[in-house]
Amino acid sequence: MAQLKTKSLEYMSEYMSFEFLELLRKKNPAWRLLASPQATFVATFLYKEFIAENRRQIAEQELISHLENFIYMLNQGRSEALFPRSGREYLDEWANDDHGWLRKFYPTGQDEPHFDVTSLAQKAIEWLLSLRQQAFIGTESRLITVFELLHQIVERSETDPKLRLAELERRKAEIEQEIIRVEKGQVELLDETQIKERFWQAMTTAREILADFRAVEQNFRELDRGMRERIATWDRGKGELLEAIFQEQDGITQSEQGKSFAAFWKFLMSSSYQDDFKDTLDRVLKLKPVQEMRMRRNISHIHHDWINAGAHVQETVAALSQQLRRYVDENFLEEERRIIQIVREIEGKAVKVRNNPPKEWEMEIDGVKPEILLPLDRPLFSPPQRPEIKDDTINVGLEDVPAEALFSQIYVDKEKLKDQIGYMLQTEVSITLSQVIEHYPLKLGLSELVTYLVIASESPQATFHSNDLEEVSWKDEAGKIWVARMAKIIFRRA
């Protein structure tokens, strides 16, 4: 016991020493956010834009527009502006290395920068949320959770079959006794306080899972950066580099965090789990004590938020594989080898000065693309046709033309239909067009059906099965039912 206490004190002294905390105060973005004079301004805006809506990336122009409106609202009615700078200046400041509250990046295939809140900034904001005075502190539910976790550890780590069977027999006897009590009408129910306490504990853990996704994504992104730096500065054989990278990638997959995330993602993508979770959550939300709590956040689709957040982590992991594939597919011709060598030298120098950039420097680019002028591509001269103007007298018309045709146009929102397909694919691996129409009936008739066909023809995740026909039906304004027979269309999750 004395040795355990000594080790605990050594751990505390290492992570709560003056030197460690002083370094953390200077380097940690979460601490910088809490100590910033603009903490209320930054935390309020980042929570509203990213955390409350669970958004993982926002385009620069959209975020600047929202920030400008937010600044205008805060400055309105004041003689002196609280925040005099522009929205772009604030975003650039929050994303630089001195602050580290936003991550600025370019998504694949887009030339407009996007922003996302960093995991440490979200941790600071979540800590501020935890300072709110709670109606009650749920001690019973957390104590039960601790006991259940300890029991799971003991049961799942026991190697003696006899002890394991004895524990299962004990649980079996308890279940049989409970069945007998229920058959006699002796049902033990949770009171309102216990229901509220357990629901609060469950939702707090659910929100913490969302916050942890950004930390996991940041860890994979740092791995990606380290691999790119190694590729940029590697001066030995290609085979040795690939062997080292694959060993690192296997190490991440087999690490504790990698195994935990893989198990979580496998469990989350199970259709049986999704159905069970949705049904259970819907039943809980219908309970009167839960409805009296009036949760501000929309938690009815929390499992969809988990899926979207996990998808971003998967995209980060896919970026690692794409970087490796690009490196393997490089052609080592003489001219390309020289170009790659120059690029590697530039990348290597950029990595060296990344943490210590020069204070005064400038760079000029003559152009981003060559200008090619081919004289023979110019079209031959063709004299313009002279217009024939008739000198007729135009009389004033007296015809009364009805204007109803201007208001009878049909507009089909293509993006809304895409969102409907994407929403159903969150819970299903694949769906047919008839299932989509069954869930979202056609309101605009044939025009809406044709728009669905256009979406399917443009989507790489949609396939047409001409040998397998299906029927879809809709009802027009007059109540007449129309039926269309067409090839079966299947949409699959990306």
C-alpha cells in the first residue's frame, strides 16, 4: 500500500508540478482560450456554429458572414464597438499557431478554405458548459456505472471456468427470482428522480463521445503530418520508406486507441444496434420525467451525429492511404525524378522552417498557368449580316392576357431530394428508389420522379437494374392515382 501511495504521489508531482503547469499555460490552446480577454466572444460563437449543430467543417465565406452578423449584433446599441475588426481578421487570428482554436484546411477537390474547431478548443468550451449549476448531482447512477464496469472487468478477465460458471449461476438465480416477483405483480420501478438522474448521465456521456471524436481525428491527423514529413525528408530507398510507414500504420491499428475506435465504429455501424438504440431512445424520450427536463440540445438523432463524426475520422484515415498510393504510383523517369527531387527539397526546407518562419519575406508568381496563343486557331473573318429593319407602324394592343400561367410553374428542389436519400442511407446500407418514395411520397408527381432519375444518373453510388422492374405510384391534385413502371434503382452508402 505504501508503494502504491508513493507511485501515486510521483504521478501527481509529475503532472501537477509548477514547471508542467507553466508550460501548459503557455502552449495549450484550451488554457489560452479560457485566459483570453475574448473568451466569452470566441466560446459563444464557436459553440453556436460548430458544437451545438455538430458541424465538422464550414466554408470560409459562410463562416465570415455568420461572424460579421454576430459582431454586428453584439456592437448594436453601443457607443463604442466591442469588436472593431472584421470577421476575416478574427478567423485568421483564431486559426494561427499562437491561438490554435480553429483548423483551416482545404477539402479534397475544393479551392475555398474551410474551418473546423480544434479538439482542445472544444474541450475548453465543454468545460465551460459543465460549470452550469445543475438541478441535482447524480451520484447513484455514476456509482452503479462504476460497479458494473468493475464487475465486467472481473467477469471477462476470469480464466478459471469454474469461477465463471459460478458467477453465471448466481446471475441466473437472481434473474429467476426476479421473474417470480414479476409474475406475482411485484414490479420495482424507477422513481422520477432516478429516471432523470440516469438520463442526464447517459446524455452527458453521449455528448462527451462527440467531443472525443475531434481528439481522435486530431491524433490521426498528426500521424498523417508525421508521415508526410518523413516522405518529404527521406533520402534512402523507397522500399525502406514503405516498410517503415506500413509498420507505423500497423502500430496505430493495433494501438489501444486504434482498437477502441475500430470496435466502436463496428458496433456503431451495426444495423441491429442502430434499430435498438433508436427504439430505446424514442421510448425514453416519451417518458414524462424526461420530457419535464426540457433538454436544450436535440438528442433524438445523437446516433446520426456519431456516424457523421466517425465518418470524418474515417476520411482522415483514408487520406493516409491516399498519400501512400500517390507515392507508390510515382513514375521515376529521368525528367520526373528531377522534378520530384526539387519538390522534396522544397518540402524538406518548409518542414525545417515551419516552427520558426522568417519574419520578413515575400514571393512573387508570374502566373499560375501558361498563356498559349495559336495564330492558326483564330477564325477567319466573316462580314456581319446587315439587319433588315422594317418601317412598320406598331399599334397599341388591347388584348387581356391571363397571368395564371406565371404562377403555375413547378419547381423541384433537387438538393432536398438528395438530403432525403442521404438521411435514409444513414440507417441502411442500401435502399431502392421505391423505398425512398414510399417514405417520402411524391408531391409534385412526374416532375419529382424525373428529378430522382437525374440524381441517380449523376450519382456514382446509384445503379440501374434494367432486368428488374419496379412500380411507383403517386396521387395528383384531382385524386387520380398514377403508376409508373421502370428499372429498379438502388442507392448505396458511400
